[in-house]
Amino acid sequence: SGIVGVDYIPLYIHPFWPIFWLLSSLCALQVSMRHAFFVLIVTGPILFSTVLIHELGHCAMAVYLGGSVEKILLWPLGGLASIDSANYSHQPLNDAIVAIAGPLTHIPQIAIWASLMYIMNHGKVALEWQLNNGSFDFLLSLFAAAISIQLALFFFNLLPAYPLDG
């Protein structure tokens, strides 16, 4: 069922999303409480907002081209924006523009996370997750995880396979 609307777009969250989120965190409890908390944040708000922003990228471009959006569905394997393209010219170029708009949202997200890491890490950006050593830095590890998620989803979604964007 739709639990929240973003700019009049119904947003549906599949019941498996919170189950995936909690099970991932519970599995991390086998390592430590801080690992579980780390996984809770990474697979919860960071991944959730990343996928939502990605889908909103598709929606914004479709609306810009004259289409409309019926709904967004978020589930553990990603998101799906149901777009009605009847009102915009259904040319291959327009379809490609709507398709690439999702992955392109990862570029500014990478920039934001990398900027935060740069500021907090004394001018360095590194994709090091410091979870197993004494110099554990929770915040820098979160930034590294967020950047890694952005990069992975950007390149993964460029693969030419349905339901990906490539």
C-alpha cells in the first residue's frame, strides 16, 4: 500500500524492504553491535534514499518531457517508477533520456558524500571501511559506504538488461 506521496507521486514500499533491512542488521550483530548499527544505517536510510532519488530522477525527466508518473515501488532489489509516456513523444531518444536520468542522479550524490568525507577526513577521500581495526571511524566508513553504493548503482544500472536502465 502507498504510505507516502512525494510531489503527488504515490510511493509504495514492498513489505520485504523492512524485512531485508532488519535481517541485514541482525546478521551483522554476529560481528558486533557497531557493525549492526552501521549496516542498519547503510541498508536503511542511505540505500533507501539513494534508490528513491534514482527513481525520482526518472520521474522528473518523464514529467519534464510531458509524461506522468503513476507510482514508485521500492523493494529490496531496487525501485520501479511506473511512468505513463503517452503524453510525450515516444521516440527512442526520449526513452533513453528518461532511462539515463536515474543513473545520473548518482553523480551529485557521489559529489555530496565525497565532499563530506573530504571535509571530515582532512582533505582525503578514500573508500576504506574501517570496521575491523582500532582506528575505526564510523562516520568516514558511512561516507565510504555511501560513495561505494552510488558508484555500484550507477555502473550496475548502465548494464543493458531489463529491468536496469542501460
